[in-house]
Amino acid sequence: MNDIITQVIVAVAGVLTPAICLYATNLIKKYIPNKELFQALEQFAQDAVVVAEKAGLTDKLLDKKQYAIQQLQDMLEHAGFSKQNEELLGNCVEHAYCEMKRRIESVYKAPVVSDVKPTVEKPKEKVYKLSEMCDKDGNILPELMKGVPGYEEK
């Protein structure tokens, strides 16, 4: 009796093992994208951002990100990949946009505060009180008036 049960279990396991492996392989392919998809996503996302930016300048599109996501989805389908999650595509588009912006800013960088030469400040002129500007008779001291336009020494 034990011998028959063992033979049945071995026979069922022999039949089910390939089916279980095939099912697990399909799950892995479905939920874990392959390396080629990631490489395609990176390149296609950059292309989609460029297309969206160009279309946004000429067609005045309001939502360039959504347009880029749609372009990315189309590019992936034409390359033979199945339809992907929109959130994943949105993140790829944002990453591509940030990378492209960083590269552009590194080429055309604005001067950093430390690169700007400080301007030389003129020495501040002394501010005199009225009592310091006049002599005891109330006349303005002539040495303070040197260089003032319209003042001539008598």
C-alpha cells in the first residue's frame, strides 16, 4: 500500500514540476522586467522628453509630461515591449528630464557666488554734525566745502 502511494506521489510530482516551473517563469517575466526593458526605458525616455519639449514649444501643449509618457509608451510598443505601468513611465520621464537639465546646466552654468569678484567699495565720507561744520560765528568751514560744485573760496 505504501509503495502505491509513493509511486502516485512521484508520478504527480513529475507531472506538476514542469507546470509549476512554467507558471513561475511566466510570473517572473510578467512582474520582473528584463534588462533590455530598462535599457530601452532609459533611451526612449530621453527621446520622449526631447519630443515633448519640441512639441511643447511649437504646439503650446499644456501637459508635456503626459505627452512624453504617451510617446514613451508608443515607442516601447513599437519596439516589441508590452504596455507598461504609467507610474513607472512617469518616473522614467522625470528622471530623463532631470538628467538632461543637469547636463545642460553643467555646460551653460551660471557663475557661482564665489566666482564673482567683489566690488571695491568707496571709502565712506565722514558725516559731520552741524556743530562740527560751522565755526563759532556760524559760518561753514571752508575746508569742508572743497570739491562742492558751485562753492568758490572768497
